[in-house]
Amino acid sequence: MRTMRWISISLIGAAATLQWGCGTELDPTDDVTLSYSSALAGDFMEPSVASTGRGKIDVALDDDDTLRIEGDFDNLVADLRSFGGGAVHLREDTDDEIGRSLFTFDVEVDDDDRGGNFSEAIDLNADQLQAFRAGRYYLTVHSVAYPDGELRAQLNESAPDVSGIDDSWGMMLTPEAEPHNVDSDAEGWMWAILRRDNTLVISGVVDDLSSAPVEINGGAVNLHDTDDDENTGPLLFNLDYEMIDDNSVRFWYTATLSTEESLRMKADDFYVNVVTEDNRDGEVRADITHEDRNFFEEIWDDVMDDRDPTTENPPF
């Protein structure tokens, strides 16, 4: 099986400039000047990623400028991935897509490697305190499916929450899923998350495209409905996308569905289509059905066995 690629961005900066305290749990008897909780979700990544994971962090600032953070998360779509010293990072917003990493947390990992908990105390200097109070700090949880981050929480008492998951799907994008003949070695994956408030989050990647994506009807990666008794149908949304390299594309989208659209999606009536120069009716497609929702579990061992960990990036 071919290895599919995902953008891997190096960490910027070093944790050595920070003054860190020892790990501890939040203590209600401490002299706390500020405290709040914030949600961990893939929706808060930039761009958003579709993740079945969910978590929470509790944040407290003591009167001696010690920042205390404890959190937990579970149900990641893939195993935790440690890099740059850990799988959970405290970061500062910068102009880069991923902010510079300030600190990595020691995580007590669950048995399934898809969740865990952590707790740390951090002694802030004056500049760090100013950055924290300005809301520039955030936390990311990294997995092998999303090495740039699967979950994110902003260290801000006004940070939004997310609705619970109503349904989720994991799918392969293949030429064989197209209703017409396609000569292509392209292959990809995607997740779709439907929340209880009808928020839809989609993210994925396609590798080995035969030609460049081409925008038709407003987009090159599109979400469609199917007409009754037909295997194709009208365009619903143009998904956002960017090229990873000459023949690999990354895509994502967040939208609010109507009640009718949510019901049709849960009835397996939607599909994602990727249009290219050589295949203007679509080169790869994924039908959003419950039959294939656990594809990742089935292919993961084969993908890892086919990868040389000394020379290749994570498979997604």
C-alpha cells in the first residue's frame, strides 16, 4: 500500500527559555487570581480537522504568576504521536500556521493510545505572563493521523465550546468509487464529523493524483448530494484545499447543515469528489456511508508495515 503524506512543520523556538515548575494538580486552596476551563476539539485547529476526539483543559493562574494546566482527552482517530519532546504542546500564536512550541507535557496515556491526561505548573516571567493574558497561548494534541495537531484548546476564558458528536465517518477516496472509468493510482482518506448542532467538519488528503486539481463549478474538491435513485447529484459545498506537493492535495471544510441536509447525510446520501485536469468528472470519490466508517482500523497496520520510519514522514 502506498504511503500518503501530510504536511509536517518543524517546531520553532525552544522550551529552554521558560522557567517551569514541577507537575501538579490544581488545588482549590491555592491563591488563584484567574481560572477557567476550555474545550479541546479538532474544530479549533487551523484549518479545522475532523476528529472524534474531545477533551478539556482546566487553567489557573496563581498570584505568584504560576500557570497551572491540567487536562484530559480521548477518542482520537489515531494513536498519539510524540515529536519535539511530547504529544501535547503549549504554543504561542504567531504568524505561522503552527505557533512556536513553548513546552511539552508529560502525558499519562490510556491503554488504547487514543487518549490521556496531563498536569503541569509553569512559572511565567513577565513577557510570558503578558502573552498569556493577551490570549496568545494554546494547546495542541498530536496524533499519527494529524501530526500537525488533532485537537486544540485556546487558553482564553472566552474560548468557545463545541457540541457533542451526532455521527462520524472515516472513508477512503478511490478511483474505483467513481461511477465512470478512471485510470489513476490516486488514493486518499477523509473523516467527516456531524455535531448535534448540525455542524459538519470534513478533512482529508489525496495522494498520487494523475494531474492537478481543476476548479469546476467553483471548486476542485466538492461535497455532493445524490439524486433519488442516482449515484451522482447536485453540488452542496466547495471544500477548501491546498496542494501538499505536485500530486497531493489536502482539503477541509466546516459548514452548518440544515435539518434536512443532516438527515440526508446520516442516510448515506452525500459524497466527496476530487476533480482534476485529466478527470473532470472526478478522479477519486468517497461515498459518506456507514459501511466504510472503520476503514482506518482495517488499513492502519498495512500502512505502517509499508513505511520506513527512518526515512519517511508519518503516513498521513
